[in-house]
Amino acid sequence: MEFSVFKDKIAKIEKLELPGEQFHLKMAPIERLLELKKKARQAKTARKAAVMVLFYPSIESKTRFVLILRKTYKGVHSAQVGFPGGKWEEGDTDFEATALRETHEEVGVHPQSVRVLKQLTEIYIPPSNFFVQPYLGFTHEYPTFVPQEKEVEAIIEVPLERFMEDAVKISKTITTSYAKDIQVPAFLLGGHVVWGATAMMLNEVREILKKLL
């Protein structure tokens, strides 16, 4: 889809009711997610983070959004695909500021170039004990991506038209630092298997786009 068309259509998201947790759960790798989320909220020990679902025009003016492949490290999200984003810091005025700051740090897109359109549905990630607040936004020009050397292994540019195809939804057996040989729902994007919290957030975004495009 031409980005100029997408930009006009996606602006309507501001008045759209969010699909919500029911679309998260369709891609959830953990059956007890809502129960774990409730316990985490009661315990008040979970950390806070924010991410950005960032759309932009390609060089050919087609619509894309960006994902990142994280570096391999000793942690539960090692070598996984996710959105640009990270944990809230005391200097952040709110979670939107967190998402914008982290997007700048991780992929080099300046906050002033991003128009944030919508706060999406919060998600809880049990393995790392994080509540994550996603935002959806866009930038008018093709970004000059600068991956953060210590944290980002690769930039993944996803064409909108590919993302909306039914074939991108798959089921995959994976092994992680906390589970072995588990079957999870996932997306296959840019040759990468995208599962877990990122897949859950993507499923809400996909449902929103179905209503607007």
C-alpha cells in the first residue's frame, strides 16, 4: 500500500476502540497469562517498559514497519525479535516518552520525527516480569536507521502487505531459557519467527488495520 494512502487511513485509529486482550491471547504462548498478569499487578513488583510500533514509507513509498533482532545475551529475550523500546527511566515524563526515547536509542529515529497516534493495549510479560505499554505511530520519511551496537543485531523492515497476508501466521516449536520444546503461535516476518509478547501486540495491530485499511 502506498504510504500516502496508509497515512490517511491510519489517522482514523484515534477514534477506534482497541481490540484488546482477546487478540493478545490468540497469540499467547502461556495459557495462564491473565492469571499471572493479575498476580503481578497485585504484587506491584513488575517493572515498566514501552515500545513503538513505527510505520514509515519505504524508498519506493510503500508502507512498512520496523522490528529489531536483539543481540544474543544471558537473558530471557536473547536473540528474539521485538519492537524498538525498553524500560521506563526516571527522566521519562510518561510511557510515550519512554517509547520515543528508546526508539531513538535503538534504531536512530528521532522523537520529533514521529507522530504518535494511539496508545495500544498494555501487555504483561511473565518471564521478565515487565508490564509493557505499546504505542502506534509513524514518520513521514524513510528513516536512516542506526542500530544500537550493544543491543540490536539487525533491523527488520516488514512490508505492510506481507504482514496482512494469512500465510504469515504459523505455529512453531521453540526452546527458550525457561521452556523446552513448546509449541507457540507466531508470525513469520522477514525470515524471522516472531512469537511471545511481540506476536501478541502484532495481532492487535493486525486486527486494527483490518478495520481501517
